Amino acid sequence: MRIISSKKMVHSETHREVVERNRRWSDYLRKRQIVSEALEKNTEQIRLSKRTTSNLFRYKNRQHQATRAIPLKDFDHVIALDQGRQTLNVEGLATYESIANYCLARGFLPTVTPELKHITIGGAICGIGIESTCHRYGFVHDGLIEADLLLPSGEVVTCRADNEYADLFYALANSYGTLGYILRTVIQLCPVKPYVHVRNIRYSNINSYVDAMEDATVEGTDDYIEGLFFSDRELYLTVSSQVDDPPYVDDIYGKNTYYKTLRTREEMYLKTKDYIFRYDPDWFWNIPDTALFNLFRQLAPKSLRNSGAYNRYVQFKQKLMKLLRVRPDNTEEQLIQDWEVPWDRGKEFVRFLLGAVDIQGQPWVALPIRTLKSPTLYPLKAGALYLNIGCYCFAKRPDADEDYHYTKLLDKKCFELGGLKMLYSSTFLDEADFDRIYNGQSYRALKQKYDPDDNAPTLFEKTVKAR
Ligand SMILES: Cc1cc2nc3c(=O)[nH]c(=O)nc-3n(C[C@H](O)[C@H](O)[C@H](O)COP(=O)(O)OP(=O)(O)OC[C@H]3O[C@@H](n4cnc5c(N)ncnc54)[C@H](O)[C@@H]3O)c2cc1C
């Protein structure tokens, strides 16, 4: 992994900071002991209980099969930042917002910091986490150095790439808590500057767009690379760099909406924290573009302009509609998914999805990702370049009688092209195909070794059956 060297002097800790670090470490050990003892002799299926809203997304509400909730909400603190090693020791349920606040104050960020503030570090490792630094640093899990895992039996093990739990270490990505819960991690950081210079270039055909993204990736001089595209004639490539002294600073709250601004501006300067969480205030583009919500955009305090608050509002609205027996709009279907296809099949995938799906004027997201490792349960090729495509909105429902037609169509195309899809959203594979694609044979061996009593659901049960 290429870590940019910091020009800053390594700060030596004050006595107070050492005391604080030791206190956080003792607190962590105490909490770990309590949760581990509480799980001893457990025979029930376990599930995670946490403070923040989940970003695990299912088209239909699902019932928890697991009966025993494991309260891990207090494992949400940073323990220590090591400036010399450029690493962060942090509890597994810490949100990226709290991690970013702590690290930015010291001139650092995790190598890959997902765009939604309430995603947690453990969730992003065991789900799959991405961002516009993936061309340089791979996925979130590529920055993992060490993890304390609470096994479903209550035992806590420390896994690293070079110790007796290396098999578990490499299987954490895409395990979704089915092999245990991360209580603490050590992750790689990189030094950052306080502002980001965003440059935005419009393309009007798919070939030159994907080629330009590849050129930027190969050149490697931009800190952040991503794209949004609305049609095969309106495609934006955004390449951004960290800066110390911007000529002005843009605001993405109030009247401004980041993704809309991209359609009209060729450049912007943002605070680094605003850049990282640029899609959070509108939960990508899910806050409706209506007079009422535009008023909300302008008047709501920042504490309510975030994906967590919006997520809670959507859940409340769904419950209310159910209670009032309001029938959902049948002309649309949700399409919230991420796919990775090998780079040389990227243009074909983009052409296919633009031809097949109408997402009603909303954008698709494109990201170049160069994986560093090949994790056991997310077996992309190490070192290869992939094109990630994300879609986070509603699609116009086709005449087809089947539910979630587009998810099935695009998943099938992605697998045909040799790609993988993330499993945070609904998936419709049968078990044999699932096993073939996500390395079921190795998974079963690991599950038998680390959860022989089946105290946690299997990956298939959790990500496909509970759709
Ligand atoms: C609309 C939408 C947009 C998204 N956008 C992005 C994005 O921009 N960037 C990005 O990187 N990802 C994105 N994701 C994916 C997201 O990172 C994953 O869904 C991730 O797993 C969510 O983590 P969470 O902390 O919210 O955990 P949860 O949603 O609460 O949990 C997700 C899964 O991980 C397990 N889990 C949670 N914490 C732990 C832990 N400590 N140890 C072990 N297992 C755990 C849970 O049991 C569950 O199976 C998006 C998802 C959605 C639905």
C-alpha cells in the first residue's frame, strides 16, 4: 500500500494524552470482558444491537431469526492514533463521523472513508466499504491491520495477517457478522490536508469517459477519483486533490446540494470533512426535490441534515403507511445496489444498464477500485482494476410481472462479466450459485471452525434468505 509521507513533524504525546489513551484502553478491556462473559454458554442465535441506524438495506422488511441481541453500542470510541505509524486503534462500532472528527483534528483520515457519516468501521469491514480513494488504497478492508473479534461462542480472538487467526482475518470482508463481531480494529491512516479542490469534467460518450477515468487512475496524481453519470450523453468525471490554502470555500448545506452542483460547476473547494461526507446531507439523492424538502434543506440544523436522520424518517413513514394501510406506489421499484466488474468489461456494463434501466433522471455512481488483497469471501483478483457502479434510488418498474426485475437483470449481467455485487442490499441467488460466486466451500470450513454450534446465521441466510 502506498502511503503518502507526512510533512508534519510527528507529534510526541503529552503526559495527559498518555493518561487518556491508557484510560480508553482499560475501558475497552473492561467492556470486552463483560460482553465476552455474557455470551459464555450461549445457545441462542445472536444478532447485533447498536446505537446507530443500519445501512444494511432490504427491499422488504424482514424478521430477525436471531433471538439474542448482543449490545455493542458502547464499543464506539477511538482508543489512540499513532502518528508515527499512521494507524488508528478504534472500537468496532465507532462511526466514520466520529473517526473523521478525531483523525482530521490531527491531520489524518482512514485510507478509505465511506461517504455516509453513520457507517461504522466494523460494518464497513464486514460489509464492503468504498470511496473515491479506492483507486489508490483498495477497499476499506484493505486498510485493516488487526481486529479483535467476538466469536459467536463469546471467545475474543485477535486476528492479523501474520498470526494463527490469519484465516479469519482474510475472511472478515463480506462476512456480515456471521463469523463474529469486530470489537476493536487497528487501521491504516493517511495524512490529509484541510481542504479539497474538486475538478469536474463533462463527457458525452461512454468510451471516452471510461478511458479518461482509467487514465486518471493510472496516472495516480489525483487523491480522489469518481464519476456520476445521468445518461450516455451526460457523464461527469470528478478528480480532486487535497489543498492547504483554497481561494474560497463552498458550502454543501443550505441551498446547495453537492450532486446537483456538479452539473453546473467545473470546480469547487470544500472542507475535507464536507468532501468526504458530500453525499450524506441528501443520502445521495434520496431527499425529494420538492418545495417542502427544499425548505427543510435550507432551514434544518446540520444535526438533522444527515443520512441517519433521513433513514429514521423513512422507517417512520413506512410504519405509518402500513398502519394506515396506504398501498405503496407500484409503478416504481427500489434499485439500491453496488456492483464491481473487471475494468475491461466496464464499458459494456455501463452501456447495458443505461440501455436497460430507467432511473428517472437520477445519477449512477462510478468508481475505479484497485483491490490490494483477494479476501476469501469477496474473491476479486488482487491487484486488478475494477469499475464499481452504484445505484441508490428508484427505477421505473417495467411491465414484467416479477418483483425487482432490474436488480435481477443487473446482478446477472454483473456475474456474467466476471464481477461481484455487494451484499448489503437484496440478493436473489440460489444457494448453489451463491456458494460458487462467494467461495461457499471455504466459508463452510471457517464457519465450522469458528462457530461450530451455529450460534450465528450463515452468510446465505443473512444476506439472501432474509431479503
Ligand atoms: C443506500 C446505501 C448507501 C451506501 N453507501 C455506501 C458508501 O457510500 N460507501 C460505502 O462504503 N458503503 C456504502 N454502503 C454499504 C455499507 O457500507 C454497508 O452496508 C455496511 O455494512 C454498513 O455498515 P454499518 O456500520 O451501517 O452496519 P450495519 O448496517 O448495522 O450492519 C451491516 C452488516 O454488518 C454487520 N456488522 C455491523 N457491525 C459489525 C461489526 N462490528 N462486526 C462484524 N459485523 C458487523 C451487521 O451484522 C450487518 O450484517 C451503502 C449502503 C446503503 C444501503
